[in-house]
Amino acid sequence: MAEPILSIRDLSVDYVSADGPVRALDHVSLDLMPGEVVGVAGESGCGKSTMAQAILRILPPPAVISGGQVLFEGRDLLAMDEGALRRMRWERIAMVFQSAMDALNPVLTVGEQIADTLRAHGAAPSGRAARARAAELLGTVGIHADRLESFPHQLSGGMRQRVGIAIALALDPALVILDEPTTALDVIVEREILEEIQELQRKRGFAVMFITHDLTRMLQFANRVAIFYAARLVEVAPAGELRMAARHPYTQGLLRAFPSVHGGDVDLSSIPGSPPSLRSPPRGCRFHPRCAVAVDLCREREPELVALGPAHAAACHLVTG
Amino acid sequence: MTAPASRRSTGARAWLDAIRRDRKASVGALILVLFALLAVVGPLLVGDPTALVAVPLEPPSSAHWLGTTGQGQDVLAQTVVGTRVSLLIGFAVGIVVVLVGSLVGVTAGYFGGRVDGMLSLLFNVFLVIPGLPLAIVLAAYLPSGPLTVAAVLVFTGWAWNARVVRGQTLSLRRRDFVLASVVSGESSLRIITREILPNMTSLLVAQVIGSSVYAIGALVGLEFLGLGDVSSVTWGTNLYWASNDSALLTGAWWTYVPTGVCVALVGFGLVMLNSGFDEITNPRLQMERAWRAHLAAAGQPASRSTPVVVRDG
Amino acid sequence: MRFILQRLGFYLLAAWAALTLNFFLPRLMPGDPATALFARFRGQLRPEAMQALREAFGLTPEPLLGQYITYLGHVLRGDFGVSVAYFPSPVSTIIGTGLLWTMFLAGTAVAVSFVLGTLLGVAAAWWRGGWMDTLLPPALALLGAFPYFWLAMVALYVFGFQLAWFPLGHAYADDLTPGMNLPFLASVLRHAALPVGTVVVATLGGWMLSMRNTMVSVLGSDYVNLARAKGLPPSRVVLRYAARNALLPSVTGFGMALGFVLGGSLLTEIVFSYPGQGYLLLQAVQSQDYPLMQGIFLVITLAVLGANWLVDIAYLWLDPRTREGS
């Protein structure tokens, strides 16, 4: 079996507040193979976006990484100095942000924002070459080159997100992290863009970490899916296996909540209650207050991730391999 | 539905504790308390500031710690006595400026539409007309006296507060608890006084502090030009006389340095108090402070990339 | 274009408001404004002169509206009346000589202070928690708390009298002929150094603090985060992404601060006997030369409004989002 391109081991992230640190990501381990599409799902605040930004180490204060390793192509990103990190960013790992409206600089043109990425990494010998390459990149996401001179506010939401994708692909990265890339868009544009990304991924073969709270889309796109709950990884399995045989009660609830046909609004009513506060998570399994099948043990001890098959694992006292 | 305003229940005591814990706020508060004491009891401890006690322009000595003015008055007595009137007018103007500004700002922000359009236009016009020249012309026309100066300063200074309070009202107006009160048919006056203003308390306190800085500075400036009552003893008139008596040409620095230092210390105290309040009430600053402390405890620099601080191995 | 015209409309309205205010000012005085206004000069001025003054102010027996129209007509033709102290010189002539000096002094001071303060703010935000961020702001706040004119007095005493590094007053040495020659320009700069310096020192802290605070919030924005993720060099992230955006609110503030800084600059002129509007204003106040005072107020207001409009145009250039519809 090939070496994973990205190997997250025991990664923990804290948000420091005046009342002490709050753990937003708790001992998470996850591998990505080259060219693999891994989906990461969970309710908002479960730690999925925190993990994405922690990988690139761009989480702003008051976040600190409190432990673990992020091995990328064998090197630990958490042990790198600023210079090495800067080269690693975008040349090897790129990211599409949640809201392209907020992620694009409002005072620079689209062309400038693509070109400066190329120039910063020496990927274009001259300003002219950078512009030509930027035009080409816009072309790959279906935007005409005359949009190079446009400012972000002059583009539609879908176009802005396409620009975000073009920027992500600028340096031919080995891994692209998609951090809920379509939440701000309407359903039709969302589907178009996801299909485009899928096609680009097939053509270029980069690995993808696809973060979303929309399980249905993810199951269509991802090879493997990881489910997060309250800062922890609770289940990971190949997409097909997860759909047919999810083992964690939370995953099962999520699957019931997202009908396989696109049927309007998300309905989480099959899981009563809401995720716990990370400031004071419940004792034992963090899901037990919402779990229909919880037993005494769930209230006492926190479950470990247990292997249930070659690529399937879940953290629940009620499942055994 | 009740407004989440009632932070007042924590009381003045909580505020005092918070001030004590914040370095800037304590420095500011300490300076202001000292000057308040000086204004209240100071005049009782020094002699008549207008009495001609010695030879004019005598440098500081054991008899006259801060020397004498161009007319032979005691500079220390003048500075101390000047504190009372200057601070009284300054803070009074600061408070009235915020009252007027808030009234206009809340009205504009709450009622919106045409009312907002007219009032916003009014304060925006006042904001671009340079205040000091207008104040000078106004003060020159009106009969001189402390009330005139105070009125002129309110007239030229209210617009900024109106603008800030309007913005804050607009955002509160859209909040659920206000909308609920509007729907339940409560009177506008009640909503403004019970729901909106209480939720702006910390903003209004900051505005009073900021306006007092403006008022004291402008007051001293107008009096320096001779537009106050030049026969009274205030910080501004002290500087007016120092300049009139050619203190500069004779090198009599002691006639204007003490007053200037007092003005600056009061202004500095107010600014520190305000930025201290900001540190106390701004959750973002609080968080960042905690973050820095967390890194410092681990002996880590605050790196640009997310720092790695391993505590639990 | 629409934005520019909209702003122009607003400034015209503000100018009209200032004109109207100016018209009503003399009428604030108790009793007959004309009598009160020129009481000091009764007997000194010939009746024809008195009549000219009354007309310039619109203080005629006409009804108020008629007076107002007469007054507007005079002002629009640039006729602000006749100075009482410098009789019979027209106010416009007297103001004209000092206006350039005032604009030079205040303009230089505000520009230097804005640029320097903004750069310091960027630096403080970039090196969060460093000495520039922790020690400099309170130090500058203390300096900014002194009255401008008081700082000017101290600067004059220390650097003018004691050290004799700079001249004691006026805009240039008496023995030079004004013109585009090197000795004259050098003299102008030497004379402007202290007044400009005091205003800069007094206002630096404000610009620094406002830029720093905006920088801090912009540095937490998604687009700065993306710039970092893109692996751009730190200097580029700070300047082209963070500072370039953080500048926008500061520029808006710049327009608003103009009038305020100008006020302080006028007082500073007085201390340095600088031949600008401030010095004139003081003389007008001391000799109760109301026509001159009002003329100065109007001209200064118009200058500030014009400068504000230029700032709006600069803003348009800086923020592409306001360019829509042009």
C-alpha cells in the first residue's frame, strides 16, 4: 500500500480564552492517500474547519495547536519554520475558503490576486507570464479572460468561488482542502461547481479534503468519509460502506437527516438536542446526551476509535470489530 | 421578553475591580481622582490667586514654588484654583455634548426614514464645518462668560456623538429584543429609555470621556485667545496672560509649563481610562491577551503561523 | 462619477449652511446688530464707510429675506465687506495674503502626520505586543493631550530661544524675496519646521491608534488569511492585503479630522507669529474686527470643504467598490 500524502496524528487545537483554553479539536488522527478524496462532515463547531486551517497553520489567534503531528509527504508541518511553511503553503497544499466574498481581497483585481500567488512562488518569470497563466487558470474554471481586470464585488457568487478554485489550482498542488466551498451558493450553482471540481480532480489527480455539513453531496464525491462530533473524530469509513453500514449512532442519525434525494432543507430532527459546549463537554461519550441507545458505560468512559474493518473505524462503546 | 442589558446588576463594585485589574484604566483613574481632589480641596490650601504677592516674573523659589506671573501673582495658586473651574466646565460640557448628541442620534437611528435623513444631514454638515473657527466667531459675538463658552462648545461639538449613537441605535434596533418590544406595542419612548439606551451604557460612558477631552482642550484654546472671561482664574486664562505678558520673550517658562502639564495629565488620564475600558469590555482584546499569556507561560513567541504549544505531551 | 457628484452636492449644501450661519451670527447680538457691530468705530469711520459695512453684511432696513439675498449676492461676488481694523482694505484682500500660508502649514502638518502615524500603526499591528505596540501609543497619547499651542510655546522656547536651531517666527527671513529660488524655499522650510513639528507631534498618536486598531481587525479577516495560506511574503500580506484595506476607514477619518487639525494649526500659527489665518483671526478678535473674523471663518470653511471633496476623490481611487455606476 502506498504511503499517505497527509497523515494527521493526534492533532489537538485549543482556543485560549480568559477562562482558560477550550479544546476545539481533540486528538484527531486521519490519513489521506495521494489522489484520494476524503470527506469530513459534522455539525458546525465540530472542529472540521479548525482542522483544515490547522493543517496549513493559518488559524488566527486565539488558537494554539496543543499537540500531535501533521505529516505531509513525510515532513511534520508543526515542526517547520516560517520560511519552509511558506513554500509548503500553496505549492503543495492549497485551500478553497468557505466564503469567496470574504476570502478575496476587495481592492485587488482577480488577475492581481492570481498573479501574486504565481510570482510569490517563482512560478511565473515575469508579470506578463503571470497574467497569461492567470488567464489560462480562469479558463479552466470556465471564466473568460476579460474578467482578469474585475474586482471581486463585480462578480457573481458562483464566479467568485470559481476564482477561489482557480487560485487554489494555480501552483498544481498535491492536496486541495475544500472548506465548505459551496455553502454561500444556491443549489444549482453549487452542483455545477462541485461537478467542475470533481472533473478537475479526476484530470489532475490531486488529493482532496472536502469539508461540508452536507453528507449527501459528500457521499457522491468522496472515496472515504470522516465524521466529526464535538471536536472528535467519531467514525471513518469508505463512502459506500458508510452509506450502507454506518456504525456510530451519530452517523446513523446524520444519514437519516440527509435524504439521498435532494429534498430541500436539512432536518436534524432525528437527532434531538444540540452539540455540547466545548467549554464543558459531557463526561464519557460526548454524544451520550443525544444518543437514543446510550448505556451506563457511555456516561462513564470516553470511547476510543475501534477498527471495524480494513478502512472502517468508529468511537462507540456499542460497536465491536 | 427582557433586554439582556442588565449587566448593571453586577454593580459599580465589579467595575471598580475591573479598573483595578487593568493597568491603563488604573493609571487613568488614579490621575483623575488626584485632579478631582485638587479641584475640590486645592483652592482651600493656597492663597488668593489674584493677589499681587511678589515681584513679577520671579522664577520658582521656596516662597513661590512655581514662581510668579507677569503681574506678580503666585503661579501655584493660579494653577490650583484654575483646576476647579476648568474641570467643572470641561466635564459639564462633555456630559451635555453627549446628551444632545445622543438625543439626536437615537432619534435618527430609531425612527429612521425621513427623520433619519434630515438629522443625519444636519450632523454631517456640522461635522465638516471646522469647529474651532466657528467657536471663535460665536464666542466673539456673544457676551463673554463661562456659560457662553460652554454653550459654544456644545454647539460645535455634539455632531460626532450623534453620528456614533445613531450607528449603535441602528444596530440595536434590528436586535430581537427590540423588535419584540416594537411588535408588542410598547411606546417608542419606553423602548428607547428601557431597551436601547441601557444597552449603550458603556458606549455612552466612553463618549462622555472622549467629549470631556475635547471640551477641556477647546475650552483652554478659546480662553487662550482671550474669548473667555479673562478676569477669572482658569487654565486657559492663565495661558492667555502668560502669552500676553510676553512670558515667551522673557523665558519665563514657569508661567505656562505647570498649566500645560495639568491639561495634558487630565487629557492623558481620560484617554487611558477610555482605552482601559475598551480592553475590559472588548472580548476580542481579552481573548488575545489570554492567548499571549498562554504562549508566554510556555515560553513561546507569538508566531505568525499558528503556534504549537504542547502541554499534554 | 455619481459618488463624486453626490459628495459635491453635500459640500455645496454644507457651504450654504455655513453661509447662512454666518449671516445670522451678527444678529445673535442683543439689540440692533449694525449698531452693536460697529459701535466701537462710531466717530472713527465716515458715514459712507459705515454704510458700506452695513450693506456688505446685509444690515439694511429691508426685511430679513431681502437682507439675506443682498448678503448672498455680496458673498458670491467675493465681497466679504471691509475690515474695520485695516480700514478701508476689503476683507477678501487681507485674507488672500495669508490663506496660502495657512493651507501650506496645515496641509503639510496633516499630511506628514497622517503618513507617519499610519505607518506606525501598521508597524504596531504587525509587531503585536512589541514596544511599538505597547509603549508608543500611551507616549503619543500623552503628547497629544497637550494643547497644540502649548506644545508650540515649549518648542519655541527650547528649540528657538535656548538652542537657536530654528527661527522664532514668521514664514521666511525678511531679507529674502519670495519666489521659486532656493534660499527662499529653504527659509520657508526652516520656518515651517517648528509649527509643523508641533502639530505632527500632537496628532500622530490619533492616526497611529486608529490605523493600528483597523489593522488588527483586518489581519483577522478571511482575505488576509488566504493571503497567508497562499504563501505570500509577509511584507506583501501586510501591505497589499492588510494595510491597503485598513487604510480605507483612516481616509474617511482623514476628511473629518481636517477641520479639527486646522483649528489646532491656527492656534499654533499665533504662537509662531506665522502670517496665516490664525494670526489674522487673533488680531480680528482682539480688535473686534467682526467682518474680518467672519470672512476668515467662511474662507476656512470653504477650504476644508474643498479638501474634504479631494479626500473623497482619493477614496474613490482607493476603493473600487465605490466606483460602481461610474
